[in-house]
Amino acid sequence: NTARRKVFQDGFGEALAKADVVYFKKSLEKTSDPLPADQRLDLNELCDNLRGRGVPAVVIPEVADLATAVVADARADDVILVMSGRNFEGVHDLLLAGLAAT
């Protein structure tokens, strides 16, 4: 839950400012979420921040759609960084399978 905190809003913008493109998956919504809504990272705002720096950025709600988009945009020698506190709903296997098929 640490990376979901709004305290990182500006820091993520700075850290990702040199990326060629950034894809975010919509954060998991938990009914019992202990993190108040006003303290959560705003991915739409972060995308606006990145686009303002010239970095294409988008929030994609579903993992399969995110993997499809990444595979479609990937080129030889690209570095793809995946950050998640869990298994990211199987995105690693989806990416590897999609990249292997291209």
C-alpha cells in the first residue's frame, strides 16, 4: 500500500519523467481500505503530470488490456519495468507470452 499514497504524487512524476511511455493499471479498490481516499495517489493526475512533461501516460483498468498495449508498443531492446506489490494479476506471464509471439 505504500506506493498508493499521495505523498509520492510528485515524486513519481519526477522519477518517470524520462520514460518513453508509462502505463498504469487502475488501483485495486478495497471496501475495507484503511487508506483514506484523500491520501491515495491520483493516477489521472499523475498521467496529466507526465503528459505535461512530454511523456505519454495512460491508466488502463484491466491487466489483460494493459499487457496487450505494452506488447503492441514494445520494440526490440526496450526495457519494460513492472512495479507491483503482488503478482499483478499475472501480467508478467501475459507480457512474456505476448512478447514471445511477436
